[in-house]
Amino acid sequence: MKRRAFLGLGAASGASLILPTSCASPASNQKVSNQVNGPFVISTWNPAAANAAAWEGLKDDGYVLDAIEAGIRIEEENPNNTTVGIGGAPDRDGHVTLDACIMNEKGDAGSVVFLEDVVYPISVARQVMENSPHVILAGQGAQQFAFNNGFAKTNLLTEKSKEAWAKWLVKAEYQPIINIEMHDTIGMIAKDAQGRISGGCSTSGLAYKMRGRVGDSPIIGSGLFVDGEVGAATATGLGEEVIKTVGSFLMVELMRQGYSPQAAAEEAIGRIVAKKGGEKPNFQVGYICFNTKGEIGAYSIHPGFGYVLNSETDNGYIAADSFFKKE
Ligand code: ASP
């Protein structure tokens, strides 16, 4: 890794960095990763309030899974976030359908897909994990499960999202064109003071998708994967491409084999690009991951991606862009 890129990340983060064994020519699977001591939480993009809420739950020795749920709920209930929860962009027929999943430090998992009229899919996913014999519940069954567990029925289509959809309808003539601009899914992964790690991922999916479309976000291994002995990873961007390469599982598996988190994120992005013949495709995917040592990696197909970090010493957005300077 070039010194300029190394310094760029350090300056942006204010976090301490781990030097590779050989600074001059780190092995390709040992790229420099940002490292954080103690408990921390990171989220895709920059949902500062959500990440800060999760940190509140972590900093006084709270349980990491509670922190993940509390943090993600902040974005799910925010009507101004048009990619998560209430206020999320609808499908091409005007229905808001939500996807979410959660994993704990033991590798237990819960997921809801195509959930309608419920504000907090991350909490429903946790209920699926803890109070059902299953991992994934879909559609009306997921909704019924949510109502049976006390979740309120709520219209998720806000006036703002409805207006934007109406404008899109006129312009796009109902074509299910992949929207490459809107990708602010919240993927949140964290480690608590006891070293337990967990993660969650929540989204309304691609704006104006075909009805019934499910992306990577609620798919265990694609949008999120946690292995308490190795690390955690989560994804954002064009879910169809993440699913085809099982991106989050891939990152954790690479870390298990000794890759640094940064090398794992870059390799996982590289797999997507390689499938497109090596040319950078016209869509975005962004990955973040960390290992149990607290080393963090982040990478994306195109510049413009980053993550927000809260820990005892850090509090802010870290652009993954510094890594692109080496290209
Ligand atoms: N990954 C999400 C999906 O494909 C989209 C996003 O990241 O906003 O549903």
C-alpha cells in the first residue's frame, strides 16, 4: 500500500493503524487495515445518528446485539431516509417493501424479506431469530408474525416518497430500470467490550424495483455475515451482484484464511469486477468488514463510499476513497 493512501486513511479517521509486517511490500492478503481498540461500531455510508445510538448502547458494557438493533431502528423510523424503513422508496407499483437481517456472536440469524406495513424490520428479524424455529420469514407470513408479536401496522409510504415515485413513473414509463444512484442501505457491524460481535442490515431495497424483488440485504452471507471467532462483514449497493458472489460470507471466509480485513474487502469487490470481464461496471457495491482484533476494512467498486465509526477514540466518517489513490 502506498504511503499516501496509508496517510490519507489515517488523517481521515484519527484512528490508530496497524503496520503490516513488511511496510515496503505487504503481501496482497495483508493490506493495511484501520485498527480500533476496545468496543466499536461501524455502519455503511454515514448514518451518524444511528451509529451514535448504537455506540451509546456499547460504551457502558452493553450487549452488542442490543446496540445493533437500537442503532438500526433510528434509520428505520427516520422518514427522511428514502432507502430504509418508513419513507423508503416504493417498488414500481407504489408499495414499500422492506428487507432486514440480524446475526449474533454465536452465528444465530434472523431475517425478514418483502415485509410491508411494519416500521422496524430489524426488530422483527431479531424476533424471528429468537422466537421462531426459522431463519427467514417472507411477505404476508413475516407480517403476520410481526403483528402477532406486537408490531403496529403502519403506512410506510410518505408523501415525499409518493411524489418522487409519481415523477419516476412519468419519466421511466414503468420500466424496472436498475437504480444505481440510491444505495444507502444501513449495514451495521460492531464489537462490544466483552469481545462479542454482531451485525444487522436493513433496507427498502432498490427504488422502483419490480414487485417481489428481494436484494442482498436480508440474505445471510450476502448482505451480512458474522462469525464470532473470525469477524463480521456487511454490504451495500447493487444487491443482485452481491448475492451472486455471496459477498459478506466471502469477506469473513477470507479473513478466516488469514486475509487482513482490507485485503478481504478488496478481494471481494475484485470478484464482482472480474465477473464483468475486469472492466469497472456501471454500478456501485460497497463492503465493510472487521476481524476480532478490531482491524477494519472497507472497499467499493467506485469512489464515494465510506463508513461511520464510533469507538472510545473515534467518532466520524471514514472515506474508503483514500484507497483509490493507489490505482
Ligand atoms: N443492497 C440493497 C439492495 O440491493 C440496496 C442498497 O444498498 O441500498 O436491496
